[in-house]
Amino acid sequence: MLNLLAGLLLVALTSGCQTIQTTQPGVVGVTRTQTIMGNHDESARSMNQESALAYTTTIRDAQKKSQLNPEKAQTERVRRVANRLIPQVVVFRPDARDWPWEVNVIDSKEINAWCMPGGKIAVFTGLLDQLKLTDDELAAVIGHEMSHALREHALERKPKVLAAQVGTIGLQIGGAALGYDVPPELANSVSMAALALPNSREQESEADRMGLELAARAGFDPRAAVTLWQKMGQVGGSEPPKILSSHPPSAERQAELRTTSQLVMPLYEEARKGSVGK
């Protein structure tokens, strides 16, 4: 009986899905088509709205606890890096340039950062302070997280939520793992539960490649992504950073980063020439 129900659920999910290409390939050549549950535009709109609500709740909570943007100079630095990356999104999807982007720093020892669907970014002070990131390394982190949002990876994971019947418990666990609070009114949201699921290796690879291109086009050295993940792997001991639960470093990944960084180096060099000429 359980197998029958699972089969019927699978049929229902696949029959109500839409296959699309959310982004243009860019120099790094991300061309995979994606399967989105239901009507893409409606699903994306719903997820963006719910993500914005969750983000607002998180920011308000941090503000109440005096954990929001604790140091002016630090916040200005993070926003300066992000604001150089954001205009570059047009190479992958022109509509994203007009997203209501928002960037904040949350005072927390956690080594973490994320970008919700629709462009809501949070960087934790633990990432900045414990890893002593350069601007190039910070750009690699933010560009990677932005790329997950551009590719709508969370929306792509929604069918997995229903198929696995994640529900409220999965959402609460995942929300805690990501380091943000989930508003009670979103506790049963499939969209928000999808955010809690880890990215697949394929999605991680896409975010790596696109993030490097964003960084290079913005004038940040893409080779810094390798040193970033080396730093990630060296901290934490028996308790590695939470960000590594969904972004595991590996020799294969570092090799891919090196290859992609060389691919986008001409973009970086061109961007650097342009900045010198200004």
C-alpha cells in the first residue's frame, strides 16, 4: 500500500511540473534545464514572498537582540562587495537586476552566509571574523549564495519536500541549521521547507561556477574561491561550520574551482583594467 501511495504521489508531482531554464549560460556554461513544480511564475512569486517574510522576521529578531549590523564599517564592507556583484547578475538573468536586494550582517559566532530567493542576503560575523576573509574571498561566498537564488535551486527542491513528506519538523530542523528563525505562519510551508533541504552536488557545482563568474566580472580575483574553501575545511575541528553541511569541501571541488577560475580570469583582468581606467 505504501509503495502504491508513493507511486501515485510521484505521478502527481511529475505530471504537474514544468521544465524550464532559469538562467542564461554565461561564460561558465550552466545549461541544465530544471523541473519546477506547478506554474513557474506563480511558484516563484509565492516562494519569494514567503522568503521575504522569513527574512524580515530574522532581521527584526536580530535587531531586538542587538545583533543586527553590529559594526558600521563591517556592514559597509559587506554591502560594498555585494553591491559590486549585484549588477553582474544580468549576464545570467536580466530580471534579477531589479530584485529588491537587501544585505545585512548578523552578529553570530556561526560561520555562515545565505541568500534567500529574491535576493535577501545575510552574512554572519563568525564567517568574517574567524576566517579573516579578504574581499576576494568574501565575494566568492556571496557570489556563490547569490547564484543559488538566481538558479532558483530552492524552488527546484519543492517536489522533494512533498515526496519525502518533510513537513513542519523538517522545516524547523532545517531552519535552525541555516541559522534563521521561521515565522509560525510559515511553519507548514512547502516553499520554506524546500529552503531547509541541502543542495545537490549538481546545484553546488552550478553555484560555484556562476559565483566565480559574478566575482570575476565584478573585479574580484576568482582564485580566492580556492583559498576560501581551504579555510573552511581548516576550522571547526569536530564541529565544522554549519555552512559546510550543505557546502562540503573536497579535493574534486577545489580542482573544479581552479579550472573554472582560470576560465573566468580574462573577465577578471578586463574588469581590473576598467577599474584602473576610471
